[in-house]
Amino acid sequence: NGGELLQTLTGHTEAVNSVVYNEDSTHLASGSADRTIKIWDMSNGGELLQTLTGHTEAVNSVVYNEDSTHLASGSADRTIKIWDMSNGGELLQ
């Protein structure tokens, strides 16, 4: 029938506004009103890998580029940040 709940990930302290899988579905990025982006290891039971910080307001949107080397995040702080996921999530200047 489909629609079966497979997993629930917890860790954000406020509303989750956006989620996106990477290219091969091994990682999931979530953006939240708590001003953070969390990266989850879906190949390892949804373990929290890291928390990206830098936005000063809610994160409203997250999206990987085509090969998942970069993650873009859009925020209510009126900025878009580009994160280097091939380098541990370092914020690109």
C-alpha cells in the first residue's frame, strides 16, 4: 500500500522547513527555524553527522547541487550560503 513510516529523525529545536537528499540518497540535509542545517547519514540509520551554523534567522530552503559537492541554503536573514560538502561542510567565501 505504501506510505509506511520508515524513520523519524530528531535533533532540531524548532520547526523543520526544508529537507533534501543528496545525489545518491546517502545523506539528508534539513534546514530549520533554529537557524541550523543538519546533515544526516541515511546509510547509517539516520545518524546525525554534523550541524552547519552561520545563518542568523530561520533556514527556509536547502538544496544540493547536481553532484552533491555543494549545498545551498536560503534563510530569512536574507542570505544564501553555499557550503562545500566535499570539505566537511565548510562555508564557501
